[in-house]
Amino acid sequence: MKTLYAFLILLTFVMVSCSSGDRLTLPYYSKEIVFDHNSLGLYTDGKIKKCHLVDTVEIKGYKCISWLWLFENSRLKQIENAVAIQRSNYVIPAHSVIFFNENNNEKIKYINFSEDVTLNGVVCKGGGKISTEFYEDGSLKACFLANDQSIQGYNCKSSLLEPVYFYPNGKVKIITLASDLNSGNSVYKAGESITIDEKGEIAIFNR
């Protein structure tokens, strides 16, 4: 009996410890959160800058886990999503890190995808701190390619140093060539970066 009683005390202690943490309410969202001790970071004026969440919390429709960052205006700056999120033409995998636009907090500026994501036929590289950038209307602005691939007729080279850029209308803007390209009287070599204007004119681009 003493052994059982001691076990129950230990179990209760573990359960309380696992769910323990400091609590506060995010003023802009009127949302209470529980965060790890000593993880709270503040701006110089005392407003919340960051904290590490103990439990999943839903803010503005996003189920947030891990580190939560806020702008000085108390709106979301950076979150990690607990579940996959369906967008109009792609899926944000769970455990991706989402960065919001400071001037228009309803819009996503960057995403560090947790895995490779296909967006408008382009396979964007995920994992780690590799960022994919978006325009305010949600269209793809820039990404690092998961592999060499053909985009709108151009053989594009994958690189962790040289992303592919797009115009807001989706047309490719800047790429690094995976193979030689003959265009008019010019030959552009594999490994060179080129810019394509919206009329289709090509020129060397020095990164």
C-alpha cells in the first residue's frame, strides 16, 4: 500500500510538472498562453517579444507550438504551426515556421517549410532555416529549389545560395541555369544567372 501511495504521489508530481509554466494574456488577441519558465523575452517598453509555449494555442486561426514571437505592436511576428495548413494552391506542412508582414499582419512574408513543398509546379526546398518568400497577395516571390528542374521552359539549377525569383503574375524573373541556353544570338552557360523581363528578354544577372 505504501508503495502504491508513493507511486501516486510521484505520478501527480510528474503530471503537474509537465503542465506547469507561467501564464499570461496576449493583449492584442485576448488569448491566455502558458509558456516555459525563463523563456519570456520583452521589448524595452515591457511589451512581450517572445516566449516558448508549453501547450498548443490557437491564435488568429493558427495552432501555434514552440517559440512564439510578437512585433512591438503585439501582433504575431513568427510562429510554428502544429498542424498542416491548406492554402489555395499549396499546403504548409506541420512544424513549418511562418513569418508575418509587419506592415500588414494578415499577410505571410516568409515561410521556412519543414519539408519540400510544390507551389505552382515549382518544388521549393524545405527543412531548416531555408526561407520561401511571398508577395502581399500571397503569390510566390522567391524560393530555393529542391532540385534542378524545368520552370516555364528554363532548366533551373538548385542552389542554397541562389534562389529563383518570380514576378507577382507568376512568371519567372531570375534563375541560375542548369544547362546552356541558346537565345537569339547569345549563349548563356550553365551556372550563370539570368534575368528575364516580362517581355521575355534575357540578360546576365550578377548576384
